[in-house]
Amino acid sequence: MEGKPLTDGKAKSLVAYHEVGHAVCGTLTPGHDAVQKVTLIPRGQARGLTWFIPGEDPTLISKQQIFARIVGALGGRAAEEIIFGEAEVTSGASGDLQQVTAMARQMVINYGMSDIGPWSLLDPSAQSGDVVMRMMARNSMSENLQQKIDGAVKKIAEEAYEVALQHIRNNREAIDRIVEELLEKETLTGDEFRSILSQYTTIPDENIQAVQEQRQQVLAV
């Protein structure tokens, strides 16, 4: 359900930079899904949204793609920090941070995509719907291994955040221009967004190709 557009100037500007941060960081990180639209029209609890089109086979995803999604998810928080300063970072990124933690933990525990090694660390009991079984599974894991897992998750998130911060710093002029357009129109299509961004920087070839492939799929339907 869509809500009423934001009217408070500062809040609207902050949400615009947050959402454009997602869109820019995702688009400029190789392997990320294509932006479908960026909007300031509230939906549910979200005060703005950036929609991405999932890849051809969402059940088969590479390490590069998951890392790119983490970078994209951190783009909103990175934009807030760079544009408004660390003291002005808001609680708006709480949902993003939960997604980041979940994706990074999947990389480490489920898919063996970390320095710990190429094997699954997932105890079947940990997937049980029984709370007691999940607690027992966690307690049976050695403290040393738990620390390694937490450290690997933290490393992935920190590396992704540095990439996101760099994207924001390097593309401030483009971001300001896109935000200006978004504040005026309140919704930008993926093509409109990429058209502006490409005037200032180069979008990775594989991300451009993904957009073209998705267009072909739509035409084929």
C-alpha cells in the first residue's frame, strides 16, 4: 500500500539521498541486480524504496553477486554518513543492516564463501523450528568457531561498507543531480536513473548487459 508523499523538506532530502545511495552503490558494483525504480512514495513502513530486478535464476547466486547486494544494501547508510555527517546517520538503515548481517552470515555459514574455508558450517539442528533445538545447536558449536564466524561476517560487512563509501565519495556530483531529479519527480525509472548516472561515470559492462537481457526477457513474454 502506498502512502502520502513526504512533505518535510529535510526528511525528504535525507530519504532521497538514502535511496539514491542504494541505487548508485548497487549499479556501480559488478554483479548487482538492475535498478527498476527509485521512489519517495512511502510504502508500508518504508519512507522511500529502491526496487531492483532479480537476476535470471535467483536460486543460483555467486559470491560476487551476494557481495554486490551487501554493498548495495549499505549504500543508504553510506550516503547518509558522507552527505550529512556521521552524527546525522539515522535509524532508517536498520532494516538494511539486518539484511547485510543475514547475507554475510549466509556467505560464511551456508556457502563457505569466507576465509574460514569452503564448507558449510550449518548445523541441521539450527534450522529447526524448535527454539530449544536451535539453542542447543548454537551451544554445541565451539566458542572459537563462533568467534571465527562472527569475525568473518564482520570482515565481509566492513569491506562492503568501504566499497559503498568509496562509491558515494567518488560520485557525489552524480548523486546530487539524481537526488535533485528525484525530489522533483518523486519517482525515477531504472532507465531514467541510469541515463543520469552514466553522464558522470561508467556503469560496469556486466550490469549494463544484465539490463539488456532483462529487456529481452520482457519482450519475449
